[in-house]
Amino acid sequence: MSPRSRFFKALAAAIFSGSVATAATPVVDAASQREQQKKVQAEVDKATRHVMTTLEVLNDQQVDSATERKLLDEAAGMLRNLSQDQIVSVLSHLEASISAPDAATAQKEQKEAYDKHRKIVTSLRGLVIRLDTIKSLEDAANRFSKSAEAQHELHLKSLTNSKLPRNRRPARVSDDRDEIADTQADMKSEVIAVAKGLDSLRTVLAPDLKQRLEQVGAVARGQKLGSEMELTARSAQQGTFEDAAERQIRHAKELQALAAELRAKVDRLTALKDARTKIAKTVEAQEAVNKETAEKPREKENRGRNGSDPAQVHADQAADKQSKVEFATNEIRRTLETVDKDLADTLKPAQNQMSTAEEKLRETKTDEARQPQAKAVEELKKSLQNIDEQIAKAELAKTDPAEALKQAAKQIDELIKEQKQVAEKTKQDPKDEERVREAAQEQKDVAAKTEQVKALQLPENKEAKKSLEQATQEMKQAAKNLDNKDAQAAKPQQDEAVKALENAKKSLEEQAAAIEQRREDIAALKDAAEKLEALAKAEQKVADNAKDASEKPMKPEGGEKKPEPNAAENKPDASEKKPEAAIGD
């Protein structure tokens, strides 16, 4: 599709977005609805002019694009019709509603206006879907992710409506069942359109992308989700909002899962850092919800529709925000699962605490919600610590071969667990076709992850490489047998795959241990060499001291010794009289 068509597609999407907002608004203020509809009419006129200008440019440049030209011709005609016919009809009904003599007539005219408006939305949606084709798996992932957010918002709206006091006067609109049901139907159309787009894309995808699409099973899952959404729309239309809300949160989380699984895999370190940034923001968001929960409700500001209790409105508003934090945490966990399931599971305790807090808030037990909210923050911070440790190890693994081997062995350990789970599912009921089909898909997923480990840049290890190759082949053959609904034939291959993975893990662990042992030996030798060098220096010092001592005269003990007197000087003089002998001598 050309840039000009993509530009028009963006315009059509913008108009459609505005129309959805109008359709989802309770039809209780005809005057404001009329003004909003005039704005939509102005946007449609503007888009029509853009389309006509684009057609003129194509003609001037003699662009040979029959498909594009045909689509733009149809778009121009559709938009002209919307502007000149359908929107005028909506405005007429809204004008009649304003001037109606009684409430019943006014509501009837508003209902007619809304029905006409829905036809406009449907026309624009069909145009957008035709122009907005799926061009890649990443494109589909983005569409699913956007739908997940919209579905979660609709889930919250259903919960809000489930709390509205039931008004006994049928002539008055008291809930949003029509808008919720219609918006849910629109989402169904969007999800099915993406699934069909992926199915068409299958034939032009590169082999590795085609394999990912098959492993995710996005086409079948999208179609199944669309069917389930149709039942949800009916549930909302009947006013069973709690049932609709329960279904909607399941839809939203399945859309999150599809988006995460379809996206291109990034390297482990990048994924960990991205998750860390998002979890840090989630901590801030959770702390903000905790603060709001602790605040007292303000009666004037929190008086709800149909006379709802201000305390309940305050609690529901906090519950909505709590739900959004839990939903964001779930998305982080889904994405993290693609690189480290154990690490992703560390987010589950925080999610459980968030869900408990939301339940308490929905029951207007605000004080009881504060403890699980505080625990949710604690659990998120624990997950941050775990991620920080893994980031440090991943960064070390880029320069440390032993750490790289240990990280690879850890990934293989995860593969062993997953392979055993697939084997267990295969054994449980070999005749259950649905279970066998699920096992086949999971088996392909484990095989793809094994291929990723095999492609890691690691120190040479022929034994591990051989074992991983064997494991991959066994898995692929098992998946093939499961695709053929032959679970019995897949069992021995699954067992062999486990053995091969265990051999690969053992080989890598032994190699890592050998590297570390060599490091210890080298460190010990280095330490011994340093000690010998120190001893040699000490010996040299002793020798030097001894030499210095030998070259200097010995010093007497107690100080300097006086020189001996001359013998002649000490001889007595003969003239000296000898003393007389003592008595008795």
C-alpha cells in the first residue's frame, strides 16, 4: 500500500476513533450529541476532500495501481454518502429529540439517532479494516495489544454498570448495555480481521516467521476469541454485566498473550532490562493507588449515577486503577515468560495481592484492601531484586564463558521441565483430540526454544551440541506424530528428548565446573608464586643483613670497651718499698 493510502487509512482510523467515543457515550443529552455529530460530519467532509485530492494526484502521476484506485473510489463514495445522508439523518433525530413534547418521545428519537450512528460506525470500521491490512507478525502483535487495552477498558465499564442501582422506571436509560454490547461486537470484528490477515500472511512469511505463527496458533486462537466475544456482547446486551466483565478480562489477557508470543524475540539481557524498567514504573503506579485508597471519599465529588453511594464510587474508582496496575503487571509477566519463565513467575505473588485488593475495593472494604496493596509493593520490589541479579549474571555471561555455560544450562533445565509437562499431557488422554492438538503446539514451542539455546554463542562443546541436536529432532518428530493424532508414537520420542536435554545440561555444567576449577588452580598457583616471591625477598634481606654485620667490628656488651694498658707501664718500680707482711704471714 502506498504512503498516500496509508495516510488516508490513518485519517479514517482517526474518524472511526471519534465515532466510537460517541457511540459509547450514554444517549441522555441530545444537545451535546448533536454538537458531537456535527463535528463528526465535519471530519468526514475533510476526509472526503483528502481522498478526492489523492485520486487527482494518482491520475496526474499516472500511477498504475488498480486496487488502490478502486479502494479510494469506494472510500470517496462511502464518505460522501455518510456526509450527505446518514449523518444528516442522525442530526435530524437528535433535533427531534430536543423538541420532543415528552420524555418517551425524546428517548425514542435518541434511540433512532443512536441506531443510525451505529450504522455510520460500522461503515467506517469496514472501510478501515479493508485498508488496514496485516503486513507482519509485529503489526498483528501491535493490533492485538491495542485491542487488549480497549477490552480491559470495556471490562471496567461493565463492572461499573454492574454496580448501578437498578432504576424501576423503564422509560429512563439507566445503564450502558447498548454501548457496551456494540463496542464488544466491534472488537470481535477487529480480532477476526487480524486473524484473517494472519491467515493470508502465512503464504508470504519467511520460514522462521511462519514457524512462529504456527507455534503460537494465532489464527485459530483469534477466530476462537472472536466467537467468544460474540457471546460476551449478548451477555452485555442482556444486562448481565458481571458475566460480561468476567468474560472480558479473559479476552483482554488472551489478547495480551497473543501479542507477546507473536513479537520477535529479543536477546535475554535486553528483555530483562526492559522488564526492569516497566516493573519500576509499576511500583510507582501501585504506590499511587495505595495512596488514593487511603484517602477519604468526598461526597459531593463522588456522587455517582442513579444516586450511587459516594463511598462505593470512591472504592470503585480505586479498584479500577488497581485493576489497571494488575493488568500492566500481567503484560510484563507474559513478555518475560518468553525468556525466563521462573523469573516471570516471581510476579505472580504481586498479581495475587493486587487481585485481592481489587476484590476488597469492589466490596467497598477499603481498609481491608490496604494490606494486600502494601504486600503487592513488597512483592514487586522482590521481583526487581531478582531481575537485577539476573541482569548482573547476563552481563557477566557476555564476557565470562563459565557464566555463559551456566546460564545455558539453566535454560536447558527449564526446557526439561516444559518437555516433561508436554509428555505428561500426551500421556493423560491420548484419545482426546483437543488435548493432543494442544500437546502438539506445545511440543513445537519447546522445540523452537531448544533451537534458540543451540544457537547461543558458547565455548566449544561437541557433546552438548550433539545432545541438543538429538533433542530437537526427537521433539520435531514427536510434534509430527501428535499432528497426525498418534500420541502413542510420540511418547518414546518425548522421553528420548528429555534424556538428550539432560545429557546436554550435564555436559555444559561439567564444562563450566572445569573452567572454574582451572581458574581455582591458576589462582592457587598464582598465590603460591606470590608467597615464594615473598619468601625469596625475605631470605635476600636476611643475607644482606648478615653481610653488613660481617663488615663492621663487633661491639661489646654494655658499651664501648676501654683499651688494655701497656705491660711496661704496669710493672712496679724497684725503688718502691714493698709493704711489710701482715702478722702471722
